[in-house]
Amino acid sequence: MKTKTHPQTSSLTVRNLDKEIKERLRIRAAKHGKSMEAEIRQILTIAALTPLPEPVTETDGDYCSSARGMWKDFGMTTDEFMEMIRGD
């Protein structure tokens, strides 16, 4: 009989979180029909998997135009990503 294998998981405790931030996370989770834990897990997963943009230097041209496509590697448009971050 085959058993399902589950990826290893770990726990994380966040201390000294501003009360306003916690309340915003609670509201955001409620809007998405999720628990706060599930909402925060999704936020952390996306943040960890999203490639960081290249550092901006004074010689870089238009930073805004290069930033517009930085979420494409994650399969999202910038608008879709911002909607997810804002909780729209």
C-alpha cells in the first residue's frame, strides 16, 4: 500500500507585530474567506517565491518600466499582483 508523502513543514512565530498590521491581516483574510494563518502562509509563500528585482543603479534608465514586468516570472501581471497584495 502506498502512502502519501507530505512536504516537511515548520512553524514560525512573529513577535512584536503592530496591532494595526494584525487587524489588517485579519480583515484581509476574512475578505478572502481564509483563516489568518492561511492568508499569512500565502503571503509568505508568494514573497519567498517571487524573484527579487535587479538592484537599481544611477545608470539604469526608467526603473518603472523595468519594474512593470517583474511579476511575470511568477505568472502574474503587476496589476494582478497589486490586487492580491491589497486584497481586492
